[in-house]
Amino acid sequence: MATADLHIVVGAKLRNVGQRYTARRRALVEILERARQPLPIPEILDAGMSLAQSSAYRNLAVLEQAHVVRRVVTGEEFSRYELAEDLTGHHHHLVCSNCGAVRDVTIPTRLERSMERALDEVASDTGFAAVSHRLDLIGTCRACG
Amino acid sequence: MATADLHIVVGAKLRNVGQRYTARRRALVEILERARQPLPIPEILDAGMSLAQSSAYRNLAVLEQAHVVRRVVTGEEFSRYELAEDLTGHHHHLVCSNCGAVRDVTIPTRLERSMERALDEVASDTGFAAVSHRLDLIGTCRACG
DNA sequence: CTTCCTGCAAAAGTTTTGCATTAAC
DNA sequence: GTTAATGCAAAACTTTTGCAGGAAG
């Protein structure tokens, strides 16, 4: 998606939940777009815009409610944020258990489908309405290996 | 696994990393065994044993290093702990996005295998050594649905 | 002009650490 | 008897909140 289109879609999502699309929020979205992987708050703050930490947390919470970003918890000290799958497409994460690095990855559609089917079945067997899934690979990245 | 055998295995795992298997740690293991799903610290402390909060955190960290327990982060306020898969077998989690409840679940072996294969391939394509995976279903449980 | 966003500072809440005491080996 | 685990209290650290000032519609 081109950045201009991205802003249009994000703006619409924010208006849907009664929120404005301010300069700060636009900058946050662009930082996450460029990153192409989930970023922790400190990296977001160091990315060049001058933004108060409290505003970062508040804006990311708003963007999450608007389904613009997703919070990714990895067990590290800070949670990470990425653009929501509505905007980037469905994907999974490689997580390095040594350094904590996270990298986006996709798996074959065929497998994605059969997983989806099996999960729906497993969920409904236990009275659970499955909405989505989260699949992470834990291992060691090239730098740490 | 019978509880008696469990204690033998856990004791061995702790000795492997130069740690003792004390009464507190035994009690923690039994609480997690009975729970059959990942418990947050407050529930562990309320489970009847009188254990200082700091000791709970310290002991769970030791048990994690010894590969006796696994820390499960769900994005809730508290992290949760469960017995490691070495002891309970490989499984996944249903996570209720409303109330945060977590329930253990297994998926068909066939699917588990093809997922494993695909993930190894995806990982090695990106210079990543995949060790394990984590698959959660996000949805709403019966009580919240 | 009214409403909401922003920054600063302080609070809240989870997890970690220091230290004296007690238990394990 | 020596080494390590425990409880208590306090600290550290991430995230949230209150409030006054400024931007957006």
C-alpha cells in the first residue's frame, strides 16, 4: 500500500472511533510502516520525532482501538507495536530467544488454510469462538546463532 | 505423569542446573500441575501455600531456567506460568480476548507435523534456526461469548 | 470557541533486589 | 558448618493518569 493511501485508510479508521488523525499520529504510523517489524517504545521514541513518552503510549492505545496498530507482547521488557494486519496483511513472527529481535514472515497459503480449519474445529469443540490466531517461531537469529 | 514421578523428574532437572528442590518449589510444581492451565502470580499465591511474592518470582525464574516451567505472556497485567512441555506434552492455548482466560488445547498430529515442516523451511530461508513454535487462538470463551 | 490532543510530572502496578534469618545438604 | 533459599521491605522499571497549555475542527 502506498503511504498516501495508508494515511487515507488510517484516517478513516480513526474517524470511525471518533478520533482525530493528528501530525503525531501520522508520524507514528509512518515510523511503524518503515520499520516493517514490531518496534518497542524506546525505538519509536528514538525514531526522530520528538514525542513525549506518555503521548506515545496514549496514541498507540488509540491507534490500537482503531485497529490501526497491534500490540505484540514478546516477554521482553517493552511491548512492541506494528501496523495492524488490516493494513499489512496476515503474517507471523520469528522471535530470537537470545536477543529478542522480531522479524515478519508469512507461511504458505495452503498451510494457513488448513491451520485455520483445524483451529476453528478445535475451538468450537471447547465452546470457544475463534477469531484469529497468533503463530510465532522461537529460535535464534543469524546474528546470535 | 503421576505426581510422584513428576517430582523425580523435576528434582533431576533442578540438580542439572545446580539448584535444590525445596518444599516451596515442590508446592509450586504441584499447584501448576493441578491447575492444568497457565496461572498468573496472584492465583499462585492464593493457592494455599504461604509464599512471599518475591519468593514466587524468584522460584519461578529458577524453575524456568531448569526447564520445569514456562512463562506465558498474554498481554494481561500479570504473566502466567505453566509446567514446561517436557512434562506436560506439546500443546497450544485458547486465549479469551475478553476475560483473559487461557485454556490448553492440542491440535491433530498431522497438522502439527506439516506446520513444523513448513516453519523449519520458512525459518531457514531467512537464516533463522527454529527451535519451537507458539500458536495461540484468540477469541471469546463460552462465558464471555 | 469548544473539544480534544500534548507534554510534563507524578502515580500506579508488576517485577526485581538487598539483607538478615532460616532451611538444605 | 557452609551454602543457598526465604521473607520482608524497598527499589527499579514499564505503563498509566492528572492537569495546565496548545492545536484541531
